[in-house]
Amino acid sequence: MQLGDKAVGFLLTLTSLSIFTYYTFWVIILPFADSDHFIHKYFLPQEYAILIPVFAGVFLLALLSVFVGFVMLKSKKKKKTT
């Protein structure tokens, strides 16, 4: 099982580094390239560089809020029965 955990950890690390590198290049380096450069076809428009993380953050915050609410309701029911 330990080898499987290492493989999953390595895969998650590699995925995170790839996303970080892509996003960093997209936000920091790409604005300095000419707009007709071929590299622009591999990236979404610049406004998505802000919209995607904002929507992901709102979604994760909503998911976390639902989880905390569910745990609080479950905890409240447990106190009533004891």
C-alpha cells in the first residue's frame, strides 16, 4: 500500500506543478508576448485567468459551508438524543 500512496502523491505533485507552471506562464509571461505570436493559441483569453480562480474559490467556499452546516446539524441531533 505504501508504494500506491507514493505514486498518488507523486501524481498529485506533478499535476499541481503543471497547473502552477501553466497558470504562471499564462498570467505573468504571456502578456509580454506579441498578440499574433503562435503561443497565444494554447491559452484562453486573459479574463479567464481571473474568472476561473474566482469561481473555483466561490465553489469551494460554498462546498465548505455546506459541509460545516451538515456537521453542525448532525452534531445538534446527536446532543438531543443523549
